Amino acid sequence: MPIAFKEWALVCEALGSGEQCLLLRKGGIAEGRGGFGFDHDEFYFFPTWFHGQVDKIRKADVALPEQAPDQLTVSYAAHLEWSGRIADKESAHRLNELHVLDASVIEERFVYDTGSGSLGGNGINVAFVRVYRLEPATTLPMSKEFGGCCSWVELPERDFGTMVSVLSDEEHGRRRDLFAKLLGVTF
């Protein structure tokens, strides 16, 4: 089954426009005993419609995209190139150039209750991804199986179209090098 990662609709659009190349996640209530992890190398993005997200990103004039309550539009996919857990808050904030989230969101996601399905303690899960636009985008009927407070959902089998990188190889490489330098990691 194809796997999709639930993410705010505005973050999905930032990923799809090339403004963002990271995922920053603490985990969700329904992640299970092992806590959250970036467990899939390739996945689609499942846009979620939390209306407070407009105030939690660093863009002055952004509007929340329209939602069709009975449909899910899958427009983007990703290939995971690096993932890990950052336990140093300053390191997390250094990644500012590579995402659109407000600093307050990083703070919220960095510190959390150990009973929330996480591995416990402070820190944030980070993934560096290469994002692809699906041509054409795929529309699916909304299903109750997509609900719940979980990060990963299975999508029905189907042709999801052609994947086209949202960034050139050169720009993607520049961001990968910057990410590696900021965190002191290697790919």
C-alpha cells in the first residue's frame, strides 16, 4: 500500500513550492510504544486542515488552501534522504532557512510530555527530503481510515502520476550541503 505522511496543508504547499525541504515532528498521540519515526523512505503528503496553522508559519500573506471535505488531493511525494533526532534546541533553530515554521512551533515540538507517544525527553525528529510534484495530482475520496491522530496513513493502490522534482539538482544539492553543515551530519 502507498504510504502518506500527514502534514499541515500550508507546509505541504511550502514543500511543493520548494520553500521547505525539512520535516520537523515530535510525534502524535497514536504513534504507539515505539514513538514517532520517519519509517518510510518514500511517501506521499496528506494535507491536513488545522486552521490555526496560518498563524504558525513565517509567511505574511498566505491563505489556507480550499479543502473539499469529501476528497483528498495528493499533489506531492517525497524521498527521505536523512532523518534523525535533534536533542539540542539551538541546532533545531539553526535550520530556520530550510523551513517556513514559526520559531514558536519549533519550541512547541521540541518540548513535550513523555506520555504523548514519544520516546520521551526533549528533542525533535527531523527529516531532510527531496520533494516531487505529482503530475497530475491525484484526488481520492476521503475515507474514515484516514482519520485519527497518527502521522502515517495507507492510501489505496492507484497510479499517482509522474513525479517531477520541485527543485533543480543544483539547488537541492545546495540545500543538502547547508543542512549537513548546520547539523554536522553526513549523507
